[in-house]
Amino acid sequence: MSCFANLLTIDADGTDPEQAWQAISQAVEHARSGAGPCLLQMRVVRLTGHTFIDDQSYKSSTERLAETERDPLERLRSYIANPDKWGRLVEKVHAELATAQAEAEASPEPDPAQVRSALFYEGQTPKQGGLARKMPTCRQAAITHSQPGRASTSSTQCARHWRRK
């Protein structure tokens, strides 16, 4: 990630409520201050398989037990320690999920004609993010080797003559 200018990277244990709160607070403060972007990597355990077929038999029973003890929800429940507060939080989450589900079910079905839209990139390469390739000005002005869709002139940036420095 060192290729991104001013990118603050924060790595934290996402199963530890205190550490997660501190890391999130630091990331938000950094971003809001205008100091640059932040990549927040929160490590959590995967307690169930990706699908109903994945029974995680590739993990030992010791490993599965250790991961269960690091369950982020159970650790958050212990951290909050107040059963009433936890109950209100659970009710709030259930209400938000019910609202989101109702909105999703009320939205129209996607247009089948758009099934292939955005499948492949169709446009100019973005000028942001990471290390953008820089193409030198082509010294050979010939329409036969200019970039597709661009007229060739002496100032054309030509993909054929571009070489990574």
C-alpha cells in the first residue's frame, strides 16, 4: 500500500470492541481532518462457512473453539455488560434490518436488458487511485498507431510506443 500517497493504514482486532472503537475513531479523525485517506483493516473470525455446503471441516475442533471464543458479537455483549442496553441495541438492529428488507422488496426488479451493463470497462482510465501509468508523448505522428478513438497528432500519447519506466 505504500504506493498510495498519504494513505494511513490501521490494522486492528475487529473482535475486540475497545480496540475496534479506537481504530475506527482514529480513522474517522484522520479522514475528517483532511490528512488523507485511511485504510482500516479489521481482523475478525469467520464462524460459519461461506455457503451451506461449507461446514469448515478443514478447521480442527480446537481452532473452531478458539474462534468461537473470539466471536465479535459475544465479546461486544460482554463489553456492554448491561442486559437492557444490549436488548435495546438488538431491537434497534432488528428494526433497521426490517426496514432495509422492506425497502429492498418494494424496489422494482432490475431491467433484464441491463444484465450485461458494467460487465466490462468502457471508457477512459481513471486519473486517480494508485500509481497511474504515465504515457510519454509519441514522437511518431501516424494515425495507424494512435489510441483507438483518438486522432493522432504529434502530441498524441501513443500506447504502442509507451514503455514503463
